[in-house]
Amino acid sequence: MPLALKKSGRKARNSYTRASAPVKKSGGGSKVRAGGVIAGIFRRLKGFSGLKSLAALAVLLTCLGLILAGVCYSSLWLYNKAITSDFFTTRHVDVTGNVRLSHDMVLQYGGIREGDNSLAVSIAKVERNLRKTPWVEEVSVKRLLPDRFVIRLKERLPSFWVHKDGVLYYANELGEIIAPVESKNFLSLPTLRVDPGAEDALPYLTRLMKGMQSGLLPIEAGAVSSVSVSPGKGIEIYLEDREMRLSIATDDWEGNLSRLSLTLGDLARRHELRNVREIRSVNGNVWVLLNQPA
């Protein structure tokens, strides 16, 4: 075995011995120089391919820009054609929910007219214009192509007149001012007066109006001339045709209102209302004040 190993020129190794690295030959330097030249050539070629890619990208972007410009131009051309076409002329404007405002007033305040191009109308602008109107609380506008609009309103309904700074205003059932009283939309309503310190009783005005509308209080709203709110008497109603005042305390409102209603009904059945000057419902009792004999 030793002789055989010598002749072969190989070293003996077992499974734990690593293989020796191959010895580089002296001619490797020329191969390295040749590899560097080849790598340089490939780098130059790669540079040329990059320029070609950049040129292709520029051409592609130019084409996309031209296509986009064409689409924009076509869209503008189609839009201009549409807003000048008779096919989209507004022929119908439906208005719902208007009570005080007439159909023509709604169109005037909204800035929309029959004959306008429906595509040229800004819905947001129409809604904004109508919300500026003191009578409009809520509004929605819907476009129904090609020629129709639907306007839905919720108006602020007046319940009283209110004097402020020498001007007479309409006010809602909470006493909140809506708009000045004008001859073109005149409506006769009770005058409301709120004494200092009685602001907390204003929500009872809504309950008073509902009581009259439902018949819980047997009084017609048109018979009420004025309504006063004060800390001492609560809600006071003046009936001008009978020259009679009705006072309802706000504590135990439902009870006081029910007792006042029963008293009015009893006096009416006995035909004694003409002799009554004032009725007060307070603290679980009802006080009836009669007219003094002449």
C-alpha cells in the first residue's frame, strides 16, 4: 500500500480530511485580463440598451399623453354639445313640501328655471340658495335626466307674530324669529310676548299649540289674539272676541291643561262663558274670575 500511494502521487486522506483547493496555474493572469475586457464590452452594450429603453419609455409616455389629451378634448366636446342640446332642456320642476312658498317662489329663490339646460344646473348651488331663504328648514334637489328636477322642502311654519326693534316678525312655535311680516305673504297670527325670566317656559308653547290642534283644549287657534309667557302666570292666552284670559301654570302642565279644558266645557254648557273675565289653572285648582257688573 505505501508503494502504491507513492506512485500515484496522492496523499492519503480519510472521510474527515477536506479536499485541497486546486492550485492556480501561472497562466491565470491573462485569463483575468480577458475577462475584464469582456465585462467592459458587456457594460457598454448594457448602456446602449438602457438608452434604448429610455427612448422607448419617452415614446410610450408621449403616446399616453396624446391619448389622454384626446380623451379630455373629446370629453369637453361632448359636454359642450350636451349642455347646448335641446334634449337636456329642463321642462318640469316638481316641488313638494312647500306651504308658504309658491312654486314660482321656490324656483326663483333656488335660481332654477324651466328652459335651462338640466346638465348645466348645479344641484349644490340650488340647495344652498334655498337654504338661505328664511322659510326653508331642509331641502333636497334631485335631477331626473333628461328634463326633470324634483325639489323637496321642509318649511319653517309660523305660529306667532313677534315685535322686535320696532319690526313685526313671523316666529315659529318656540318663538324663534323666521322672517319679517310682509304684504305678499301676509298671515294673521297671535302676537307673542315673552317676559324676562320666562325663557324656560318657551317649550310649553309647542305643547299648547298641539293641545289646541288635537282638541284637548277646546279653543280654535284663530280665536287667540295674543299669547304671553311670564314667570308668575306661565302661559297666558287672550281671546279678543270674548275679552277673556286663560292662564296655565307650567308645573303639572298636563293636569292644569286638562282641568282648564273641563272648566271651559262646563261653563259653555251652562252658557256662563260670557260672564267670565279670566280663568287660571294652577296648583291643582282652577280659578274663575267673573266680569264686574256695570
